[in-house]
Amino acid sequence: MNISIRLEEEKDFKIVEYMTREAFWDLYKPGCDEHLVVHKIRKVPAFVKELDFVACDKDTIVGNIIYSRAKVLNEENKEFEVLCMGPLTVLPSYQKQGIGSLLMNHSIERARQLGYKGIIIFGNSDYYHRFGFVNAKEYDIRTSWGDNFDAFMALELYDGSLRGISGKFYEDEVFRIENEELEDFEKQFPYKEKHVTDTQLKL
């Protein structure tokens, strides 16, 4: 398998949304909303077009990673720009073959080249630690509601790049999904039944 990585193009949008829906369906809740998040991110000013990559097996898109600009606000209301990564998607039939790692490593290096200071995510700490992510509390960065937990992680893009950046993390409002808009968006896709699963109950 020879996987190539390139920037996502407009002709890929619907393919990536279908793939994202397949990858996240029933994973964190019955159904999913990640495909709508991807759809919306591309339309907002926070979208970082230069970090929107697809992984391809010949002509077949098998993965996608997307980034948006976010901010950390300190106690003096000083604002620092950081990156928010996600969703990171791999087609179910291609999962556990290193494609997610390829997309992560490629995009991290590109983000570094573009001069960004850090990436902040909500994700599986067992998975993201391999890329250098640590609990965001190491940098005194908290969620917008003032919390810290294992899934809330930060990555410096070069040595000391997050030094002096502390406070509450705010992602773009594009991640706030209303049930009504999700139901409307779902009409564009083939019907899929939603299920309650063990993975959801463990979260």
C-alpha cells in the first residue's frame, strides 16, 4: 500500500464528508456529527486551508485531517492564537494501518513551517502522546470552562513555543452543532440506523 498525502480540493468535499460519517458513526454517541463539523469548518474564517490534507491510496481518499484557528485567553484577557486539530478521519477499512499517523506527522511538520506555535486537541491520550502531545495543564492551559483532563492535550511546535501562553482555550464556534441543523444535514446522506454501543458508555 503506497499512501500519498495532498491538500484537499473542492471536488473531495462530499467524499470526505461521507468517509467521516462512516468513521465516526456510533463511536462517541448514537450517530455522529463530525461530518457536519468538517462541512462547516471549510466555510468559516478560522479554517486553515493549508492544513487540510487527504490521504490517498492511488485515487481513493482514505483519510483526512483538518485544522482551525483557536485561541487561548489569559487572565489579563490577552489573546494567543493556536491551532485546533480535528476531526482526524480514516476510512474504516483502512484503520490501524498507520494512515492517521502519516496525516498527523505531515500536518504537524507543515504547521511548524507555517509558523504556528502550538496545537490543542481533545482526543485519546494513548494515541496522541506518540506525537508529543501532553496534558494541557503542563502549559497551564485549561478548557473554556476551566477544567483539565487526560483527553485535553497540547503540543509545542518548537522548543518553548507555548512558553508564556496560558489561560482558557476557546475553539471556534463551528464545533457547536444544533440538533436541528444536524437532522437537516443528514438528509443529504443515505439512511443509517443509530445505536447505543459499549464505547459510548465508557466515555
